[in-house]
Amino acid sequence: MLTVYNSLGREKQTFIPITPGQVRMYVCGMTVYDYCHLGHARVLVVFDMVTRWLRASGYVVEYVRNVTDIDDKIIKRAAENHESINALTTRFIAAMNEDAAALGVLPPTHEPRATEFVAPMLRMIETLIARGLAYPAENGDVYYAVHAFPGYGKLSGKSLDELRAGERVEVDRNKRDPLDFVLWKAAKTGEPAWDSPWGAGRPGWHIECSAMGEHYFGAHFDIHGGGQDLQFPHHENEIAQSEGAHNCTFVNYWMHNGFVRVDNEKMSKSLGNFFTIREVLTRYDAETVRFFILRAHYRSPLNYSDQHLDDARQSLTRLYTALRDIPPLDIQIDWAHPHAARFKAAMDDDFNSAEAMAVLFELASETNKSRSVQDAALLRALGGVLGLLQNDPASYLQALTGSTYSAQQIDQLIADRAAARKAKNFAEGDRIRKQLLDAGIVLEDGAQGTNWRRE
């Protein structure tokens, strides 16, 4: 049985979908005012892994990942760039999808944009006002009345008093309570705006996910996911909005992936310590980055460094080396096979991709010994469940991301080394081998000649 760590229950729970055989999952996506960084990459890859495993387990998965294409940061960046908001967001949505595709992330079933769902947001806000859970303020904003929702704080595990004690916000005389949050923001001069019963304005950030979740899945669905930083206040506020509007459970299982850290600090744009996916992909191939993300359990912190990515590349190289020179064979995975059974047990234990990868290395060791087509096929098939090991082994092993040498230059140096060895100039042959090794290129001599791979 699949178990999932439910952030709401603070424990692993047996996964039971609302509709047998079907899973409806909503994941908070990106706010598109800049290129995605590795923290975003982790969200993309983690929930792609979750989707792949659910489908491999026989579920039909409907996956929604939204795009926030209107908020303060977007408005500010568009103004700084002297471009329209639509031009800015369209450009960065395209870049986000390019980065996701490079990382082997399958497209979600739906990718709605916030600006397409203003009308459903307005309807939900009107419902909340009618239920006494929201109120228009004198400044034209509309706020959620947190004290009126009895369940507020259940996701964060804190009472209203605890939350108020830890709240650090500017005093806003328009709010009845410092914890109240905005549902609708009155328009400022020069900002994009939509008509509403409370005047021209735009939606607050939290309401968009409640409205889009309702649109695709109704009032109640299976899984809601996102980064750990969204647990409070964003997801807490979503619960208040959706359960307040519908008077029923909003989501059964809440999933949150851990932070990516640099020097033990969360990677974020606000801290200025972030690396964009595109920057990292100039030095490391995309599959190495995906492997780096998945070799840690999704809930644990992930520490970024060049050393950790170098280690990931070497580890992935070990797996591809096991597959090299063995003809590919497509197979249906026999989940009763001992390696497959251990892989399945790991993934069914709250999507433990780290433990599942350990099984891949066990199988790679056996494949290196047996050189069996069947062993290699199972290794490739199990890797494919994680979105790994689907490239041609020789192509992967000779990929030269960030290398100072081209393939043609390497081949020439190998020829020069062969000529030196033939002339019994072994010192020159050793010098060329070391020259390439210093550049991360490993030479492997065999009966058929010399082959090479990146280190």
C-alpha cells in the first residue's frame, strides 16, 4: 500500500483516493517574473516523480500546476523593464516550460494562469462575504476574517494566539485583525485592474489557487502540493478560503518538499543566493541535475554545491556505464522480481526515491558482472520510472557539458597518444592521458582500441 506523509496529519498515512483508481493533484507553480532557480526545479522534479509513480502504480492522474501571472513582483519587474505585463509573463512562462522539459518534467494535465480565473475568484470572495468570513474595507480591499474560521492554523499546527505572537506585519488600520489577509486589492494608478463589486482591483495571491482548484476538481480533492515555504501562510489560507466557501474538507493529503539550501540557508531570490536552472545547465547536464534532486528524499533539505553535483554526475555515470555496450530491450516491469519489489517498496513508502536509487545501484553492480540484457533492461526500466536512464549510454558518457575539449579534439588527442605509444614514447602517451584526465576525460583502453568518457 502507498503511504504519503500528510503535512496536515503530521504522519505517514495510507493513500486512499476519493475515486478508486483516480488521483486529482494540484501543485502551486511559479510566479513568473524571472527565470526559475533550483528551488523551483525541485518542485517541478519532485511532483513529476510523484505523478510518474502514481501512474506506474495504475492510477489515472489529473495534475494541475498553476501559474501566477499577476502580482506585485510581476508589476514591478515589468515597469523596470519598460515592457507589458503580458510580454514579461509570456516570456518567462515559455522559459519555465523549456527548463522543465530539459529536466525531464512531463507537462501537467492543466497549466492555468491566474489572470484567466478572475471571475471564479470574485464569485468565491462574494460567497465568503455572504458567509461572514470576509469583509470589504474602506480602502477598497477585501479581507478574509481569520477569527471567523474555526479551523485556522490546523496546517501550521499553531493557534491564533501563537500566530499573532509571531506575526511581523505592518499595522494596517483597514484590517480587523493583523492575521487577516487580502482577497481583493484595490487598484493603484497605472496597475492592471478588473471590475468587481468593490471597485476596480486585482485578486490577492491566495485566492487564485482556491478558485482554480475548485474549477478543475470541485470542492474536495486528493493531493495538494508545493514547497515547504508555502505551508504557511499560503496553504493555510487556501484551506480557510476553500473550506469556508464550501463547508467541507478541501484536500485529503498535503505534500511539501524540503528547501534547497546554500551554505545552510534557503535558496531564494529575496536572499540573493539563488542559481537559475539555466546557469546550472551551462555546467551540468540536465539529467545530472534531475538525479541530484531525486537522490534525496523529497521532504529532506537538499544542499546545493558544485561538489554535490559532481558527485551526482559520477554516480549517474556509474549507472550508464553498466548499460554501455548492452543492446537496449523494452520490457514490462515484473514487480515480483526481487529488485523491482524493493524498488516498489521504497517508492510506496512516501515516494522514497533515495532508497529506490539504492536499488538501481545494486542492479547496476549485478549488470556489470552479468552483462545480461535482461538485467540491463530492468535497470533502464526502473530508472525510467524516475525519469532517468533513458538516454543512449554512449551519448551520455561522452556528453561534454562545460568541457574545454570538443569530441573531435579528444579523438585527435587519442590518435596522438596512440602514435606516441606506437613509437614507444610512453612518457608522451602518459602526458596526453593526464592532460585529458585533468579536463575530466577518462581514457579506457581495451581490445578494440581506446574509448573515452567524461569523468
